[in-house]
Amino acid sequence: VYKRQVVSLGVVYKKGWHGALTKSDRFERVRNDNGSVTTLEGSDEDIGELYWPDSISAGLSLRPAEAFTLSLEYQMTRWSKGRVDWDPLEEPLPSGFPVEDPEDTRQLRAGFEYLTFVKDIAIPFRVGGFKDRMIGRDDSGQAIDLWAVTFGTGFASKHAVLDIAAVYHFGSYLENPWFGDTIVSGVSASDKILNWRVLA
């Protein structure tokens, strides 16, 4: 007898790592000397060590009905432990990793999926949202929290799978006291806005 799994729990830990980092730049300068134009070309290279932080996430999935699934996920990335150590003999870069004094980020995601069937084709309808804490603070020293609503659909059959997704971001933060808050809004692509697979 098939028993439907109602509750699923999961925890994922990604250990941080470090490795060699090389940053190469090519530049071109144009100089005007007494009416004559001289073009100078060159390159610059910085060498350092990149320390990527570890992260942990935990998720809960509820499936009260065969075609309906609720999910909740929390993720934290320890950006405060990430850094780039540049070779002291090299010219240091002005930027930090990837901002000055990075802070740990925390993201909370929630959503649901409803499946409908047309013959042997499953058509999902997905709606979700998440709160995203940025790695740095704004010019007033406040933490930056952005919000998003996600939408998704597609179809799945024995021979092909199509997933379509879109994300609507919104929020605001103080980037420059002279110009007021910077408003963040608009639709953007997720990393899998269009995913097409053909199954053998």
C-alpha cells in the first residue's frame, strides 16, 4: 500500500573553502602631448587568497494533499568570515570582500505548489516569496532587507519537462543622503527562469 509522505525535513551544510585568486586587468591610456596623440597599452595583475564562507540551510515541506505542497526554508551564509588576502607585494585593491565589513546574510523563503493533470501531463502552479538580507549596510548604517515574490509554472510528461519562473523584487535603502532612498523594484529572471529537458 502506497503511503504519501506528509512531512519532509532537510538540513544542508556547505563548508567554506579557500583558494588562489588572480585578478587581471588590461588598460589603455590616451595621452595628448603638444598636439600629438600617444596610445599606451598595458596590463596589471593582483594575486591573493580567496576565503569563501560556509553556509547552512534548513527546510520543511508539508504535503497535506497529493497535489498540494507547502514549503519553508531558512538559509544563513557567514559572509563575515569571508575575505580576500592580497599579496603584500601587490598593489591592494580598494574594494573589500565583496564589500567592506561584510555581514552574515539570512534568507527566509516560503511557497506552495499545486499540481493539476491533463491526461498524462502534470502542470504545476507555484507561488512563493522570500526576505533577503543584504551583505552590507546602507549609508545610514541600517541593514538592507529586500523582498521578493516568485511565480512559476510549466509542464511535465514522460518525455519532456519545462519549468518557467520569474521573480519580482521590491524594497528600498538609503544609498546617498543627498538623493534619498534608492527604490528597488521590478521583475527579474531567476537562475532557472526557463529550464527545458527532454527525457529519453
